[in-house]
Amino acid sequence: MGRRSRTMATALLAIALAVSAKIAAAQPALPSTFKSQIVHSPAGADIFVRSAGTGPAVVLIHGYAETSDSWTPLAAELEKTYAVIVPDLRGIGGSSRPAGGYDKKTQAADIRAVVTTLGFDRTFVVSHDIGIMVAYAYAALYPDKVERLVVMDAPLPGIAPWDDLIKDHKLWHFSFWGPDEERLVQGRERLYLDRIWNDFSATPTQPDEATRKFYAAQYAKPGAMRAGVAHFKAFSQDVQDNQAFAHTKLTMPVLAVGGEKSFGATEAVVMRNVAVNVREAVVPNSGHWLMEESPTYTVALIRDYLKDPSAATH
């Protein structure tokens, strides 16, 4: 190979590596095919939602320390065969930040407003982290509107083993809310969120740097941290609501997913206390951040469950 050819090859390799690095470092973002709108919830919030695709409807409900952009890998896959609905929870991302309404029963009403405004009725529901608390309230309040429910890697306030779990020092942020706490975090949002990402990840590099910068900027917006921690402040009300809901167990099929290095099989233990038809799944070698730490495995797991005709018999 001549000098010119070697130089060109070196240049092309450098470009390829630069492009690869850029792709790897990209912040999470739903595909451009997703169209956004604001839905007013009668429960007192304006919910930012994106949607795309046609077919049976699937609602994806995200958790704390993230926004609905966390669903990027799953949304891109499900869009091929479903109508995918991806809202930001009240107080987070592009949704409004009202003073109250962060109990999960109220937020279930937000999700119902989104579903019906977009022209749907009965849907699949997929959820992660605090999103599973909203999803459970939704399924309990509107049981005939949920085709199947997927919950991933989080407890339910008031449902065993809740009382034992909250003794874990790593969950101190569950009680970290109020004006002084907000002042402590102001300007240090990235430090606060890094603590959560690091403690609950099995992979220290995940979420990656671009993802962390993106979410830290979202939670640093005016009023965002106040609204974010209000989800935890509402846990005392959620305990009461969930214990009342649990008197009538869910009957729709439920997939309970835990990261092996995080909630693991405990997710199914929780859900069997509130549902009669629970399938257990554990994502190998993953911590809490399933979409970041093990996206390929998790996406395939959910995709296959939603279309599995035998799911209703397990």
C-alpha cells in the first residue's frame, strides 16, 4: 500500500472512530417519527407525550432520575408493530410542575387522560422504577383497560416487602424532600443524580456520560427538583392507596422484571401480593437501569412477552 493510500485509510479510520464515538456518546432521544403534544389532565397537570406507530396501543411509563427518553431502545422496536405512547410523568421532563398531585393514584388519572385524548382505550402498559407505582395504580383503577402489565425493578409502597426494603440506607432519597433539601441540591443536581445512578447500577459506566448530562440538565430546570422529589413525598399517601387497591388483586397478565444485580426475583414477589397472574423474569448481569445496562435483552424480553399468545395462561 502506498503512502497516499495509507494516509487515506488512516483518515477514513479516524472518521469512522469519531462517528462511532459520537453515536456511542449520544444522549437518549426517541426516534424522529414520534410526534409530541401536550395533553391536559383533568387531575391538574399538562402532560407532555410523544407517540408513533400503528396497531395495538402500548403505554411506556418511565421512572425517576430519567424522563420518557429512557424508553428510546424499546420505543424504537415497538413502533414497528404497535401504537406507542410515551408520556413524561407530571413534574418531569416536558410536563408541567403543579404544586401537588404526585400521589400515584392522581398520576394514573393523568395517564388515563393521555390514553383517551390520543384516541385509545385498552392498552398494554410497560413501566420502570416509580413508573411501576403509577402503572399499578392505573391497573387497579382501570383494570378492564389494561391488556397486559409489565413492571420493572421497583417496589410498591405499602406492599411487602416494602417495610423491610426501605430500611436500606441506599434508599435514603425516598425521604429526601422539602425546601432545605432542594436548596442542598440546587446547583448540584448532577452530584445528587450520580449518587442514584451509581448506587443502583451493576455497570459503573451506565448510564453513560451523555445520558447523565442530559438528565441532569432536565432536573436542573426551574422547579424540576421540587417536582421530582414530590414523587417520594407522596409515598405516605401511596401506601394507603396501594393497601386499599390490594384487597382486589389484578387479574390481567403481569410480567415482573428485575435486574439480577438489583431487584431480581423480588419484583415477582411484590407483584404476587397484588396480582394473580404473574410471570417472573430476571435480566442477567444488570442493575436497576435496564434500558441502559441491558437494552438488547430487555427489549427482546418485553417485545416477546407482549406478543406471546400463551402469556395469559402463565
